[in-house]
Amino acid sequence: MPDAEPLSIGEVINLLKDDFPEISVSKVRFLENQGLIAPTRSASGYRQFFEEDLDRLGFILEQQRDHFLPLKVIKSRLADWEHGITSWDDDETPTAEFFSEDEPVTEDELVRRSGLSSAEVAELEGHGVLRRTKGGLFGPDALAVARQSRLLLDLGLESRHIRTLRLTADRQADLVQQLIAPLMRTASPEAQQNVADRMAILARAFATTTMHLLREELATILDR
């Protein structure tokens, strides 16, 4: 156990917030719940952070901020980082864990696994929120979209409201396509991998920026 005085979760946030403005108590707790950090506990149950915990948390936040990596990839890198490895081959990321590897699903399976009714699926499909593949199945990401749509419907939204999320995604996809268009003119396997990598980077950057802009706007509503 280190001899230095332990830091509270508030002190940790204050030390890191200049480099990582998005850090919060809830984010630190989330990373702990996901098994990426493991602060000790005082006799009264409060979290205690030491220098190695601070370094570990900084590494995790840096990987999210600079490389837009999912937690599964960061966990893998943490094992290397603990042994002094701080650089990785480019082919590990950014496409790793980005494009869904799930299989397309039938409508019956989508209904069964999402909690949506057949009528709700049809309505969401009519608004373009859910889309089928050429074979008539729903695409690999459809189940995740359907489950989130179930949540949004339960919170009071209607299918036509959820359609705005599809429109936003379509506009962002158009921007990605414009940006990677020069790369798509080359048919080599290396160029095609570069296209996929660039798409993944852009998509994660869009998603992260959108989240922060939305959070910023909602915070202004609370302050009114």
C-alpha cells in the first residue's frame, strides 16, 4: 500500500478536469463498475485513490479522448500498459469493435428480443428508423436500435420523434462519405482498410461531439 495520502474522488476529478473536462463522479463510478479501475475503500466505505489509480484513470480517459476506443479495447490495452507497453500497431484500431459483427435478424426475432410489438416495428420501419437488408431481414444493428426505441417509446416519444435520430445519422453518414471519397477511388486492400479506419474515427468523433453538445444544451435548460 502506498505511503502517500489517498485522494478522494472529488480530488481526483479536480486533478484531471483540465485535461479531461468530461470527467465526472458518475463517469469514474461507471469505469469502476466496468472493471477498468479498482480504487480501495476506507473503513467508512469511501473510495480512495492513489497515484497509480490516477495514472490508470488518465490513461483510460486519454484512450477515449484521442482514439475513440470502446471499453473492451481499452481493457486489452490496459494489460499492455501495466507492463510498460505504450504503443500499439495501427491495425488494432480504430475499426476494432466498431462495425457490428452480429447477424441480421428476422422480424419475429426482432419483436421477441426487443420488446416492441409488430405494429411498433412496422411504424418504426415506416419512419426509416428500422431498415431491412436486401434479403428482407433487419440489419446487424437493428436489434440495438429496436431496444433503444422501446426505451424511448416508454419515455413518451413517438416513432416520428425517433425518426429525427435517423435523419441525424444519415446527415453524418453523408459527411463521412464526402470526407473519405478520395480514399475510395483506390481499390487496393490497404486503401480499403484505410477507408474503414477513417470511417470509424469520424463516426466516433461525431458521436462524442454530439453527446457533449447535447449535454451542454440540456445543462442550459436546467440553469434557466
